Amino acid sequence: MNPWLPTAPCTPEACAGHDGRVRCRPAAAALLLAGCLCVMAGALGAPFVALLGAALRERLIRRWAYGVVRAFGVRVSVVGGPAEPAGELATTGTLVVANHISWLDIPLLAAVLPGRMLAKSEIRGWPLLGPLAARGGTLFVERDRLRALPTTVRTIGAALRGGSRVVVFPEGTTWCGRGPGGRFAPAAFQAAIDADAAIRPVRIAYRATPPRRTGTGRTGHNEPVERNARTERNAQAEHNAPTEHNEPAGAAAFVGDDPLVASLWRVVTAAGLTAEIRVLPQIPATGRPDRRELARRAQTAVANESANRPPESVHH
């Protein structure tokens, strides 16, 4: 690997553990099969969906992507949106930038902000996901070739000028989501400046519901019944609580040299996972010629604790 490529200190052993509830093997296997079948259905249907009008195509992609995340046993929580008025979809390009934690980020973003993903060229060879990404208009880049960077910027700029929504993970690699994450590289923001396109920051987080508390009374015959009823109330409160009140989910992290198959199995065996996506206010590129300033501002919007509040209360 080239020394200039971004790296993260996160490893599967240190960051991808799961201490919450787990599913039994038959249930996890059923979810894994359902998720893979859902992805395969999208790959087979992509050529036909491409023939539809833009508005109908986007609705179908959103529903399918949401179905993929749910099929793997993960709940979805969306805060913010819709990102743009429906009438602007075909004429205004938007650069969507988000932190990167997991392979789940891709269908999660597509469920809210479907667009042309910027992805490393290796993904083209992944089973199921590779052909699907290619048919979905993914912009593949060669991360190992520094000289290819100007071409990448021009490709993103052309897509934005053509009215496409382009989705980028500026950190350049995955982080576990337990810390501030990586630095946003400024290259993609130069494309937004060249195309005079707005930037839409998005914050992604995965939460795990804590294990349900159980117990029995030590005195009296009525205490176990009372404590069981209290346990049920606590479990219901945990289910209804905002996702930021739950623990960050290591099971969703796809970091380091983690094999994709191992990550898939970890996700389907971890019960109580919720994927949270927060659509933050747009950042205009007009009048901001410095791509590094735009990158810093977007990174601050995504990483700042104020992103934990509703978007209307976030000001930058």
C-alpha cells in the first residue's frame, strides 16, 4: 500500500466486538440469506430500473436499499431529509460527504440519498456488490495511483455538472465510529467548486441496544413477578429510546483487514442494531474557492457533537 493512502488505527480485534444480545445461528443464517437475496434481486433488476424515469427510479432505489439494510437485521433511523426538493433532482448536482464505518453505509445512504458512489476499483470485483455497483453508475477510482487523482476530480465534476448526486467518503477508509474519525481529504471538494455544486454532509452511526436486565427477587414470593414486569418496562423503554442513548455498535464496523464474510456474519448475529443517518444542512461551494476550507467545514459538521441534535438546531 502506498504511504500517502489514508489509514485508520481500527482493527477487527479491538473495535468490532459485540457485547449485546445475539441471535441464534438459524435466525442469523436466515437473515444472511435474506440479505444476499435482496442484494441479488437489486443486481438483476438494475438494468430494468435504469429504463424508468428519474423520480420513479429514485423511489425504487430508496425502497430497495432500505430493504437491504432491514433484511440483514438492522433497524434504520433517519433524522433530517428530504435532502433536496424533488424538482431539483435532475438539474442540480450535490456532493454528499459522510463518515465511513461499514459496508452497510452504502445501502444506508442509498435509502436516503441515492446517487453515484465514489468507490475504490477493488469493489468492482466483489461478488454481488461489484456488479450491482457498476450497474448503479458507481465512479470507480484507482486509489493506488496518485497521478489518477486529477482525472478523478474531473470525473466527479462532470457528474455534478450533469445533475448527478455524487456520494463520497472523504476519510478514504473505514473507522470504527467510536472516535472522531479521519480527516476529510479535499480532492472531491475541488470537484464541487469546479461544478458550483452544493455539499451535503451526512453523519452515520450504528447503535446497539444494551442487553436486557433480568433478575429474581431474594425475598418474598411476589418480588420475582414485580421485577419481571419492571424488566419488561425497561426493555420497552430501551426500544423506544433515541438511538444516541444506546451504545456505539462495534458489530457494524468493517475495519482493517476484516474479511467481508466475517463482517456479514457479525452483523446478522448481533441483535438490536440500529443504523442512524443524520442529514445535515447544506454547505454552498459558491464563493469558497479553498477546497481545504470546505473539507474542514464538512468534517466539523459530521464530527461535531452538535450533529447529535436535530438538523434545524445545527448552525455552522
